[in-house]
Amino acid sequence: MLAVYPPSLRAHPFLEVSKLDSIDTELSNYDAAVVFAADDVTPDLGPVAVVLDADEIAFELGVWISGLLNFPRTCVEAFRDRGDSSSEDRSRELRISLLGLQRCAAVSLDLRKVVGEGGYEGIGRSLSLSIRDMEQLSEQLRNLILLNRSVSGTPKPAEWHAWSLTLEQQLGSSSAAARLASHVRLAGKSALPKELADLFARPETPFGDRSDIDEIASRIGVTLRSLELVDRMLRGRQPLKQSLIIFAAVHEQTRELLGFINNRLARFPDEQALFFTLLDSASYGTSLELRKVFQQELRGIVQLIPPPSVQARVEAANELMLDSFQQMLVELARAIQPDAAPHNFFPRYVTKLERSLELRRDLWELLRKVQGTEGDPGKQRVDDLRATLRTFSEATARELHFKDRETLERFNEEVHAAREKKDLVPILHRFGAYLETLFGQVSMRAVLAAHPFDRTD
């Protein structure tokens, strides 16, 4: 991964990364003379435009195109609240589609610049795009952007349906889009940790099982790489409504994965075999996670307006999907190596365990101080509580989900603003009840299952 400063941005050190979305996609004066390795990019360098290698850009472009094609259907199934009285208005869906098309155009331009005049050959010749292919795709995207913008006012369902059909026909008939989608399906293995890929390739595994594991792991790898795009948006503080395009692609990838697993189960010769049980469990677990993410966390998100609410939903959905699919890979690994554990393959589990242990401990200490101060709201206790709360908010609270950080900040402000005991005590009572619930939720994290908490400590 490389980071470069376009010359047009160097004169504006306070321009946010999210503003890059508004740059004209016809701009061609990027200067790659100032190049940094990803590890060398530090906060003092200011905002940067992230430029990936050609294979990564091609993968990202393929995911965005796949998401655009699946977005209208996924909107009905997951993103829109069926009971909303304003369901006749499709302006928000149209705007999200426009954001997705603009992102595709920008990524397509990046790919064109990276590969130069020689065209592009994907790893293992999984994708071949000529300059003419890229120009035709760019022209299709440009026409769809203009068409999208021409739909004014508040489009009705019939207009949205007509637009969706046009989008599907235009992108669905593009040979470049079809080859990019094929490239995405073949690029999943690169997302697997080397230790995990080596384990799946062991020759002692029966050929039939090894073939199924290889196919399932590759499909999961595609989804994990797709979710990395959402994670990048979260870390870059980019507008998150457009991430619904990526989630639409993930939704379709997951449905196809479930279809493959269920089809394999239907043809499995021995229902008592360990691998059959593993696949059956994976199918059931994935179905539950799919329902939890798309029927709960992301249900109705199209109508949400406050950015904090959107961020909280997207963050939770992304975390659930990551945990679910990484755990599925670990279960596949246990079919070959019974003592396989998540931390053997995914460093984020080690970090998450350490931070979750610290968060649970600090939450418990904060809860005890809040309850103690509620019972005896003397000046020394109140000052001590405020100092502890300030430290917790500035450090440990970063390990909470966004929606919980927001709630904690409101309580923090109320505790610091209260000057009379009669005002402070009811606040502390509500705060204590909230912290007790939050402590229980944190304690239920899967990563803490093997680490019970002793409340007597």
C-alpha cells in the first residue's frame, strides 16, 4: 500500500480525506513523486490519498460494481424499514447509488493511472483488461452518473425501479464489469493468513474435504477483503452511507456461500461424519449472523440521518461479520488441527482479548465508584469519580462501540455539570444502571469466554 499527495491537496493541509470523494473524476494531474510506505504515514503528515497496487484496486472496483448491482434488491430486503410511512420516497437510495457510481469512477481512474498504457493482467491472469475496456467502463459509469443526477425531486418506487433496471442492464452487459466480478471471486485466497492457507493445503486431508474447505475458505476470504473496505471507511472517517453498497455485495457473497454449503450438505454421503457436522454448524451460524446484521443492525439504515447513528450501526455490523467469518475459518481449521485457536491466525484476536480484559476491569472499577459515590456523594468522592471518569473516557472508552461511547460521553457531561447533591444522585443512579448493563454486554464478548470475571477481586 502506498500513500501519495496529489499536488492539488498539498496546499490544503486541513482538507479531510472524506472530501476526496468530491474530486472531479476527470482530474489527471496526480503526482506520485512524493511516496510513503504505509507504515511511514504518521499523523504529522496530514491527510493523504491512499493508492493501492493494481490487484487491490481491481478487487475494490469489482466489489463496488457487484454492490451496485445488488443494492436495489438488498435495500428492500435489509436497508429499508418496511413500516416507514415515507417509503414512497426513493431519493436516499438514489443518492447512495450516485455515491457508489462516483466511487467506482474514481477507483476506475486509479486503476487506469496505475496500469498505464499496457493494460492490466491480474495475478495468475485471473483478469485481463485492455485500455479500451477501461475506457468503455469509465464511459458507462459516466453516463450512469449523469442519468442518476437527471432524476430530480423525490423519485417514486416506479422511477426507482426503472433506474435500477437501467443500472443492471448497463453494468450487467459490461464485459469489463463481468471480468472484474470474476476477479473478485478468484481473489479470496489472498485474504487468508499464510498459516491458515498452509494448514488447509495439507495433503493428509481427504481430497473431497480439502476441495470443499478450499472453496469455502476462498469465498470467506472474498468477504473478509470486502469488509476491509468498510473498515477503511470507518478508520478514515468517510461518509458511511456509501458503505451500504459494500454491504450489498457482502450480502450477496454470503447468500452464495450458504447456497454452496447447503448444496454440499444435500449431497454429502455420510451425515455422521465430522466434516458434515462442521458444515451444518457453519451454515446455521452464518444464517443467524446474516439475519442479525441485515435484519437488525442495518434494517432501516437508509432512512437514518444523524451520522453518529449511521456510524454506530455500520461499526456494529462490520464487527459482527468479521467475527463470524473469522470464527468460521477457525472451525474449518479445527477439522484438520483440533487445537486450532483464533489467535493462531488472526492477530486482532490477541489485541481484542487484551483490550477487552482491560475494558472489563476498568468498567467494573468505574461501576463500583459510581455506586459508592451515589451512596455517599461527598466532595472528595465526587472529585475522585470525575477524575476516574475523565481518564476512562479519554483512554479505555475507545474500546467500546461508537453508540456506547456516545452514551458514556453524555453521562460524563451530566456528572461534571451537576453541582448539587440533589441533582447528582439521580444521575449517578441512572449511570450506575447503565454501566451494569454495559458491563454485562462486554462480559459476553466471545473473546472473553475462557476468561471468567471474579467480582470479589
